[in-house]
Amino acid sequence: MPSIVTQGVVLRFANYREHDRMLTILSPQYGRIDALSRGCRKPKSSLMPVSELFVSGEFVLYQAHEHFTLTSATLRDSFYPLRLEPYRLTCASYMAGLCAAAVQPGQDAAELYALLLKGLYFLSYDDNADALETTSAFLLLFASATGYRPRLTRCAHCRTPLDPEQNGSFDIEAGGLCCPDCTSRSTFAVSRQQIDWMKSTLKSGLLPKEKSDGSALFELLRRFVESRLDVRVKASKLLP
Ligand SMILES: [Zn+2]
């Protein structure tokens, strides 16, 4: 079987045997790849620097049937500053965990790959970016990239157009805002400012986010996104 060469970012790893590591890599064109990094924990292994969490770069992988083994890699960014900021590290781990849960092997993941790299970049290098606000924006765009873009202009139940001047309520199960007639005890109240924040974030994509109304939406967006995934994401428990 041939080798494949792909851009990628390490979403997680598990130490394996005495010197090895199993890496989970997100690739824009091959989706999630579980690959053995053989001998990477031996002193002086050239694979050690590229077998760490959040490392992005170009990976060369040998494929035998369903199994991938890392042959070599060129490191582009290790997002090192995340290691110095526990809270930002937790936010980054949450983003990576969401990608690991959503992406299947062989699936096109170009949009999520680009989104994750941007998220890691702002958390690592932009001191003005509020960590929770940026994570909330990531959640919203993650929902959109995985096919669950929330409905914000019409009622998610009855399709009545919503008044953009009014506050609203969000129904997680229905997947968006709902009109006053469809509001119930299970919906979340959201302010007009928060609705505008969601609309502008969906329009502009992930940008460095300063503290505003978005971080207050974290809990809602977390529940919304995690309700669409089958698996729990560990880092979620440590946030906000
Ligand atoms: Zn309605």
C-alpha cells in the first residue's frame, strides 16, 4: 500500500506500549486518521515533536489496510503558548475533542480543519481574544459546519418569520429560535444582542472575539452541539 501525505493537526494521543503513541489526526481531505507513532517516546526520536497535542503540519503516513503508521512529519505550528495557560488549553482541548467526536475516517473535513486551526491560533497568539467567547463562536460555527446551522430568522417549529427587533427563545431540540407562540419551559431565553451576535458570527466566520454577549451563550451552544454528537467530550466538564 502507498504512503499518503496530508496536512493535519493532532487532536489527541494515547501512550501505547513502552515507546509508542497512538495519534488521532484531523486531515482536511482524509477526515479522522488514527495513526501509530512508533518509537516516538524514545529519547531523540524525530517523531516526538510532531506527536504532541495540537501540533499541525504535514504528515507522511504509511497505510496497510485500515492501519496507518507515521513515517515522518514537518511541524508547522505547535501552538506552544497554550501549554502556559490552563484555561486556554482547556478551551483548545474542547475544540479538538469536538472535532474528534464529529469527524469520521475518510470524511471531507476541510471546513472543520480550517475552523480548528483558526480557533487554536486565536487562543494561542491573540491576547485580546476572550477564551470563552472564542469557544462560543467556535461552537456556533462547528454546528454550522456539521450540518446543524441554527435557524435564526424563522420559528424552528412553525416557520413564522421572527421579529429581528425582539428578544427570543432558543429551542435546542428544534434547532433554533422559536416564536412567542412556540416558546415553552424547555426553551432558553436569548437577548436581541445575543441573536445579533450569532447572526454576525455565522456571517463573518471565526474572528478574535472580545468579551461581549457571546460568552453568555456558551452553555446554550454547548448543549446544542453536544446534543447532536453521540459521544461526550471530556474537556467540556471543565468549562466555563
Ligand atoms: Zn412558532
